[in-house]
Amino acid sequence: MEMQLQELRGLAAKAKNRRTETGIPRVAMVQGEIPEHQLAAVYEPMVNLILTGSKTMTVADRTFRYDPATYFVMSIDLPAVGSVHPSEEGEPYLAVSLTLEPTIVANLLSDLPKPAGGGLYAPGFSVAPVTLDLLDAWVRMLRLMERPNEIAALAPAYEREILFRVLQGPLGWMLRDIATPNTALSRVGVAIQWIRENFAKPLRVEALAEMAALSVSAFHRHFKAVTALSPLQYQKHVRLLHARSLLLAGEGNATAVAFGVGYESPNQFSREYARQFGLPPSRDAALLRRVYDNRLGEVSTV
């Protein structure tokens, strides 16, 4: 297994300290110290494999840590806070990811025996140990970066193999559920998509439950089980993350941003923002800009 990890590290060595495209559809890589604000985000469904260092992911009050030879599956869009750490030897954090496309998972499932029922009231994110077969599939996929003319022909097959290996593991039910109609995960996913597209609008849980074809009580149970958040908490996280990106980009002052993301009270916005990110909106944005400018200065002197 160490031999496969070493080859993967070499193949991904050109990754930068932000999402770095590989030229392979849905496959990306990242390396180094990633700015804290970039790790507080709404994460899209993915399989994430750690090659060097470690990462922690916190969703609501649940925190997972994953190290080399573990992989992380997120099967639904979730607001989370991450932090990355170098290895004990000082090697920078390095990871690769595959964004999940439900139609590809569904096509794969149609060729496989139908499994037993999935995880009722189970979270849409977790960590598992990697297997040798899964690492081998990742090696074949990343080798395509050195043979770009082969990507169109071979990447779909290697993607199916990676997904197949995950499906065979302890987190396989998560992939099955995102591609199977009428599961708890797919029903909650409908509501989550609405919240993400309409986060600035007032939220009516009854309307979301109707979208998910669930009673209000069942919808609450499913939503909290999958996301570790209530629908209102989920909306608040999305609003605050979007507000932070607007402030960092200089697109309005705190009051304008508060109204823009759906808050009726700028004071409430400031309180909840400070509770989430540790500083009031304007001070937090100013600090992040200084950190960003310092990083640019360090790069320019190298």
C-alpha cells in the first residue's frame, strides 16, 4: 500500500494550495497550507483521499479526522469547517478528490446487484480506511495526467472503478443513496438544493417537507440525521458563508451584505457572524485581506 501512496504523491506533487484541476473530469488535487477561510465552505459531494498530512472536517458538532490511507465521503452539499496539517516529518498536506456525479453512480448501480437497504437516519459524511484495490484505481486515474490523450478513453472506466471500490466498502450505502430515488438522502437533497439556490429567502419548513414528500416531523428527523443541522441552521450557515465571501471581495459593507443574504437585522447578522467566525464582519474581512496580501508578498519574493 505504501508503494501506491508514494506513486500518488509523486503524481500529485504539482498541486497548489488551492483546488488544482488535473485535466481529468471531476478529479482535483490540493497541497500545502490552505487559507482558513477557504476551508469554511459548502462542500460538494465528493470522495477525498489523503496522501500526506491530515485534515479535520467539522459539520455542526461532529468532527472527523482523516490521515493518509483514509478517505472521506461527503454525499450531500454540506456547510463545514476544515483544517489541514502537515505530516509529523513536515511534509505538506496533499490530497486528491473526485466530485460525485449522481447520474454516473446511478449508471454504475444499474450494472450491479441490488443491495440491502441503505442507512436510515444516517449522516451524509464519514471517513473509512482505504483499501489496496481503491488505491490501485486512483493510481491508474492520476497516471492519466501524464498521458492526456488517453483521458477521454480511459478516465470514465477508472472513475467507475473508484466508485465501485467505494461502493464495496463501509461507506458504499452513501453513494447508493445519492443515486437512488426516494431514499432519505435523495429526499433531503431536494430541500438542500432549494436552500442553496434561495438562501436569502424566508424558509418555511412545511414547504420544504412537501418538496421532500415527507411529513414535517419525518423531514426534520431525516434532515438533522443527514446534515447534523436543522433546516434553519443549514440556511444560516449558507448565508454566513456567502456573506463572508462578499465581504472579502469588498462587495458592500456589513449592513448591505446582511440585507443581501437575507437578514432583516444587521445587529443579528453581526452577532451570528461573530459567533460563527470569531470576529465581527468588518474586522474579520479586514484580517483575511491582510493575510491574503501577506501571502502574495511572500510569493513575490520567492
